[in-house]
Amino acid sequence: MKKFHLTAGPSELYFTVEQHIQQALKDNVAVISHRSGAFQEIFAFTVKQVKEMLGVPEDYHVVFTGSATEVWERLAQDCIAKKSAHFVNGSFSERFHAFAEAWGHQTQKIEKPLGEGFSEADHKIDADVDLISITQNETSTGVQFPVEDIYKIREENPDALITIDAVSSIPYLDIDFTKIDSLYFSVQKGMGCPAGLGVWIFNEKCVDRAKSLKAEGRLMGGYHDMFTLLKNASKNMTPATPNAIAIYTLGKVCEDMIRREMKIIRSESDYKSSLLYAAVGAHKDLDYAVKEERVRSKTVIVIEVKEGRDAKDLMAYLSEQGLEVSTGYGPNKATQVRIANFPTISKEVYFRLVDLIEAW
């Protein structure tokens, strides 16, 4: 029986990944120099596909990192001048807040309990904040931050940099990049690629901030900094030897999704999430982990298993039928189940998932 990984990440590989990796091996992508013309073509192609897929403006920069986690450190070192504001309602939004404090920055922590989103009343940013961090989709709790709210925060804070953690919402997320300054994601979730690659997108406003901090004597990073990444990206290269197959595969998967059409991919994601949420709402032993519908994630659905039933039993039951899902995260590990709704997971798999949940 084929196993389908509806896990929150790493997740099921996009259905074309295997053929792309085979072609990459055939073309010796794994052994080409990262200073060669062949690699430069791969780099340029992937950047072009990422921009087209997500609607990134031409004047925004795209660089590759080892992970999305690495971007937290780049932002803390290169983009926070004195004080950052963090919307925290889960483990991953909390971790970037901890990174900022570890680098000695002042922080404003706007916090909500796990499973809750933010209302307009929570959008009060301190006047001295110069970077605002928003986790658009909190993977640990299944709470999304609506883009309309992000746009309002931009209107109220025109001077601060706004950076978006979109690790588990790309490529579903449809956002106006002109209303944010930075966005980053990794490839092992919605993009359906093997883990080990991060993508950081940012504008010239971020570069200007980094230039200003460097002029003041700020140490920008001992390994990579924004300027090292940019200098190499301008030549379609990376500072150090990268995972060339990962960059190649990402570009090819982006191209596949563009051919499939992003509006169709997003519409199918909406449809699948509505099916699963309806099944949860109708089940006597299950409940929504996120009570407010407006902030329920469309890409990581989190289910609360009511007292009297066991989340581990639900996971084992689905696993026996070939569907692997994730446990709850942190303090919710024993009572919740997280289920990915990424593009490679077909409607047919979701029909099967819903039938099984209804029968449990």
C-alpha cells in the first residue's frame, strides 16, 4: 500500500519531483561547480519561476539559504535596527522572537494563546519598532494571519519593515508584495520538495536598512550576510557550494505549478480544506482546534480530539489506511492532530481522508 504523507512538514513530495531529480542526476547537476555557467542558468531559471509563481515584483531580490530558520538570523543581524515587534501565537512565531532577543534587540511581544488569531485591537505597534514580524501561517497551531490584516498593519506602520514567515502557506498564499518588505519560506512543505533549502525574498528597503546598520559598525554575520548573498545572487550564484539539485528541483516544481495555474491550485486548496473542516465539525468526537473560522489555516488543518478518544488512535487508524498525519505540537501533542493540505495532495486523497474520519 502506498503511503501518503499528509504531515505538516516534511510532507508528500510533489508528484513531478522524482522525474526532476532523475533528470538532474542524468544531467550531472549534483556535481557541477556553483561557479559554472550551467549552475548560473539553474539559479536564474529558479528565481524567475519563483517570481512568476508568487507574483514577486521585478525589483525584489530572491536569495537561497540553507533553511527558513537561517533567515531569522539574517533578519536579526541585518534588518532589525533597535526594536522588533512579533505577533506570537505558536512555537515558530515564538522562536523568531527568541532569536531577536538573543541578538540583544528590544522586542514588543504581541501574544495570543495557542489556537487564537489576532484582532484589529491587537495591531497596536510601539512607535519605536523598526521591524514587524508576522507568521502568516503558524504551523504549530493551524492559525493563519489574514492578508487584509497585514495590509492594515502596513497602512498604520509605513516606515517599519514588515517581514512574513510563509513557511507553511506558500504557494497557497496570494499576497501583494508591494505591501510587505520581506517574505521567506522553505521547500519541504507546500512546495513538496526535499528539505534543505530556504528562499528569502526582500526589497530594496531591507537592503537600505542593512547598509545603514553596516555603516554604523554592525557585525552583519560571520557566515553569510545579506550583502554576501546579494553579491553572489547578482551573478546567479551562491556564496558557498549549495544543494544544486534542490535549487534545480524547486525551479522545475514552480514551473509545473505555473502550468497548472495558481488560481486552480489555490481553489483546490480551499475546496479540500472546506471538506475536512466540514467533516470535523460534524464529528461527535472531534472539534476545531482553531475556533474562529476567519483565522483557520487552509494549509495546515489542526483537529482537537475530544476527551474519551485518543489522538494517537486516530493517527494509527489513518496510518493503517495509508495516510500519515502529524501529531499536535508542543503542549498539544497528545490531544491534537495536524493534517497538511498542500498542492500535491489530491482531491481523491482528501475524499478518502474525509471518509475515514467520518467512519472513525
